[in-house]
Amino acid sequence: MTYVAVQPWSEPNPYPQRADAVRRYFTAIQDGNVEELLGLLTPDALTRWPQSGERITGALSCVKVHTNYPGGPPSHRLERVSGGGNVWVAELTADYGDERWHLVSVIEFEGERIARMTDYFGPRFPAAEWRKDWVEIEPAGA
């Protein structure tokens, strides 16, 4: 019997298809690709927006929310996808008219499909004056 020692940081990502699915999901929203969205979501997928208290139940309802957004969905940029196993996180910036918002989406998988998402949205706001000695201010586009 042969044993091979593998350093944890050198192991290949066992879930590259899930990171790719997250990227494809947000691209499909932007492109209005209904077929792709329905293929990525479980039929009973659940999306929660805690800040507004909304819950979107079912893949079709989720798709209809995105495809019926007045004027089309906000343009967005996927900044980062991270995670492992069944739970992944996407960080995005989105332009709502003249305002840039930051979004975090916590994405849970069942098999290869997205079963649950919890999205948090927030606009940029001024830094608190009391923290100025301990922080750096990132540029507005960062």
C-alpha cells in the first residue's frame, strides 16, 4: 500500500463546478437567460432578502423577479466567489441608477444546483469620524 502526503493548501478544489455555477448564475441574471437560471436552481429554490423581509419561493418565481425588474436588472460586477462544500459566498457591486451598492449572497447547494440564497444589499455610506485614526478609506470604485 502506498500513502501520499498532500499539503492542505495544495489540494485541488473538489467543488470547482459550484464556483462556476455561482458565476454562471449571476451572468444569467444580467443576460436574462431564463433557461440557464432554471437549470442552475432547484425547482423549489428559496431566496431570502432579510432587509426587506421578502422570500422568493421556487425557481420560476425567482426568475420572474429578475426578468420583470423595471428597466432590467441593475448592472453588476461579481467581485469574488469563495466557499466550499455546500455553502458559497458571492460578493458583488451593483449600480442602481446613480448609486453603487454592495451585495453579498450566501448560496447553498443541493447536489450541483442552487437550493437556497440569502442576499444582503447596502449602499456605500460615509465612514464614521471616530474611526479615522485606525482605518484607511478605499476608493469609491473599490
